[in-house]
Amino acid sequence: MSTITLMGAGGKMGCRITDNLRKSGHTVYYVEVAPQGIGNLAKRGIKPTAADMAVPKSDVLILAVPDRAIEQVSHATVPLLPKGALVMVLDPAAPYGEELPKRADIAYFVTHPCHPPVINDETDPEAKQDFFGGIKAKQHIVCALMQGDDKDYERGVAIAREIFAPVMRAHRITVEQMAILEPAMSETVAATLLLTIREALDEAIKAGVPEQAAWDFMLGHIWVDIGIMFGGCDAKLSDGARKAVERARKVLLQPDWKRVFSIDYIKEEIKAITKGE
């Protein structure tokens, strides 16, 4: 068992982790300074501990704080850790942006949830409504050892499985590969196009289609398209649909859109994220 300090314990991600760590056998110090976060902990019967009291006693530090705060929080807390401690960061932005303090005698471990997959075998109604994961729905996670040895990685994976439980696969990748997944793939591309899909739904409703009919038609077709394009069913787009897609890509997408996967573009995005721009 470990002694863990959870920074940002009362925040959105922090509360999910807090709820899971309370089920573990670890000794956990919950650190929170925001009034709303302190209130969230109070609802759970938890009184926060000051960081300077908790961190020196801990062999694991989890930074569940916003990307724009990672640099400030890490530089204030990492120097307080004992030798051999493990620092867990829950997003690749700050680590890939080289915003963590230099310290050779500790380990850095980066992890992020994949979130529950669209195609799943969940039957529990509560699990079906657990969109983010970490409560009832099963999910996969990605993990990267930024600094340390294989024992540090195994220690990090074990804790990551607990804080994001229930977890299926834990994928070992690099921090750079995690940055390709997020922000490049999941935010820059997927979230942008999904927002466009939602706007298309709104446009159909504005054009006079009954709202419920538009919702039902859109969500049904999204499910079919996921099945076709991600190998969930043995089907293909019709010739008419395929030609419509070919024509529409010229209208909706820039010819060089894949440049968002270049390392230079990703680094600029990460800089914008961590600096709050």
C-alpha cells in the first residue's frame, strides 16, 4: 500500500479519484484549496489537508488539477517529496510541454483514461450513463513512464487502475504518443467534428424538421456509421453515401487538415492549453 497525496481532490476529476481511492487500502491525503472543491469534499465527510503537511509524508503525488495549473502546483509540491517518490500526471500536456520540475531522484508517470467505449457490453443502466468512466462503466487507459524504471511503471499502472476503475486494458505508450492521442486525435479532430455534427443537427431543426425526429435520425445514423467505419458490422456505405462524403469533404475539410498531427502543431496546441490561451 502507498501513502498518496491527491492534489485537487475536490475538483471534477479529483472527486472521481477521491471516491475510488476511499475504497482502496492506501493512506490518502486529500488536498484542495478552491471553496467549491472543499465543499465537495465536505459532502463526503473529508477535511482537506494542507499540501506542505501531506506531500513530505507521501510516496505518490497525484496532480488532479487543470492543465494551466500543473506548472505552478508541481513546482510548489514536487520539491517536498521524499526520494524515490512517484508523481502521477493525468494528462500529457504539461509533461510534454516540459513544465514539470527537474528532479532526478523521483519518477514521473503520465496516465489518462480512454473513457468508456461507444461499442460496449454494458447492461447496467447506471454504467450506460457513466460517460466519463471511473464510476460504473468499464474503460481502457493509456500509461507512459516519463522518468523512472519498470518498477515505477508497474506501481503507476496499479494505482491508475484503481483511480480509473473499472479498467480493462492498460496500454503502455510514450508521452509523445499520448499527446498525439490528446489533443491531436481526440480534441483537435474528433471533438471538433462532433461539434460540427451537433451543429448539423441544430441546422436540420432550424430548417423545420421536428426536433425529436432530427435527434432520433442523427443518433441512429451515427451508430450505423460507427459500425461501418470502425468494423462493428459487416456493411459498407452505399454508393450514394460514399459519393456524398467525397463531395462534402471538399467543402467541410481543408486539404491539409492532417497537419494537426505534426509535432510542431501539437506543441503549439499544448502551449495554448497549458497557458490558458
